[in-house]
Amino acid sequence: MAYDLNNVFAKILRGEIPCRKVHETPHALAFHDINPQAPVHVLVIPKGAYVSMADFAAHASADEQAGFVRAIGETATALGLVEPGYRILANHGHHAHQEVPHLHIHIFGGRPLGPMLEGGSKPKRA
């Protein structure tokens, strides 16, 4: 999947589309998802043009990488999710149903989220 300079997140970063900002740093922007899947559903995106975690890991500077990871933790803290717990998720490619070709981390919280995958539950005992 190639990076599309006109994807919705690129437009948000350029200020062409508004967002409900939660947190911003020199390397990342966090904002509320427009179609929340949990009581708290925030996206954290790097400010650079990266399509996936693999692209980001291969091409982002060490400062960008550290700043992005730090922004994810700072966002979860700002949302009050650290103590009750939260889930982070990144989709890449067709099989994962990535809808926007810009790396983004979903932060979900605000209620018990259940198993991550359908059919997932308690670990099997040996």
C-alpha cells in the first residue's frame, strides 16, 4: 500500500479537516475517532508520511520513533486510562482491514473490552 498524500489523516495534519484533538507533540497528533468503537476511542498518528508500522520502523528517525511511542503513552495518561486499562491496536494492509494508508494507533478504553479476537477467551490449560 502506497502512501496517499490526500488521505484523511494527511488532510487533518494539514488543517484541511478538523479533528477533536486530545494531545499533540512535535511528532504525533492524537484525536477522537469519528466512529468510536468504545466509550474512549482515540487515534494517535505520526506527523510524518508513513503508511504502516513497518514503513515507520524502516524510515522514521529515532527522534520520530521515540516521540510517537511517547505520545501514545502520554495520550493514554491524559485520557485517564492507565489505571483501569486500555487496548492499543494498529492495522496494516488488506487482511487487517486498514482503511487509511497512514500509520495510526487506536487507543480503546472506558469499559471492559473483552477478548481481542473472536473466539478468544481464557488461555487453555495444559
